[in-house]
Amino acid sequence: MGYSRMPIRAGMVPPMCFCGDPCKMEASDEEETYRRRYWMYGNWAFDPPEKAVLRGVLEPPPLCDFEEWIDTEVKEFDRQHLQGCKEFDAEIKRSIALRKKEEAAREKLAEERCRAAATRKAKREVKLARATRAKAAQEEDLDALRKGKWPRCTQ
């Protein structure tokens, strides 16, 4: 269960857990019980000592799994906040999907332009080769042009 640590208000007496230690108050982060307060065992495994976290050594979970709800239902404000968070996440996902779609369209357009440029270049090379052959044929027979005979490669 996800939680965020909450201070105990003045006048609230924490109950004792099954092993005799005082409990701590937490607020749930789960969707069904969002921000509902509850009492839980004070030395729970999800709240290890800072030195253990720094060393990378976590203690095994305790035998006591005491848990008692303080709030019986999710407050309307918290329900609206959670709904707003869901809508925000959905909007982010939509914008990411739209951005990916636009990027794919840009890549496709760039690829098509590249193919078109390659096709134009190939046609230009064919025409250049044809013009080069025609010039070479004309230089071989200078009187052909005067007589109205075009080089065979241009026909």
C-alpha cells in the first residue's frame, strides 16, 4: 500500500499495534482509498532507517501487520483532485501520441522528398548522357546538321 507520512494532531492518541508499539498515521496513495488516513505499525518495512537505505540493506517485514482506517471514505476534494490527475495524465498521453504521429508523418514526407530528388537526379543523368552522345555524334559528322540529319541518339 502506498503512503505518505502524516503528523499526528494534538489530542489524537495513536492506538497500540499487536506487538505493543504505538502506531503511526499514514495517508493512502492508492486510487480506491486516495488520501484516506489510517493507523499502521510504526516500524513498517516501507519506512526503513535512513542508514539502511544508504547502505542498501533493508530489514525484513515485521511480523505485526496492524492496520486500522481512520477515514471511512474518500473526501470529495481528494476525489476531484485524483480525477484531475487522471485527466492530466490522459492529456499527456494524447499529446505524446499526437507528437509521435506528427513525427512519423514528417519522416515519411522527408523520405518521399529524398526519393523524388533521387529520381530527378537519375533522369538528369540520363538526359546529360544523351546530350553528351548527341554532341559527340555531331562533332563526328559536321555536315549532318547542315543536311538536316539529326544524330541517331536524339531520335
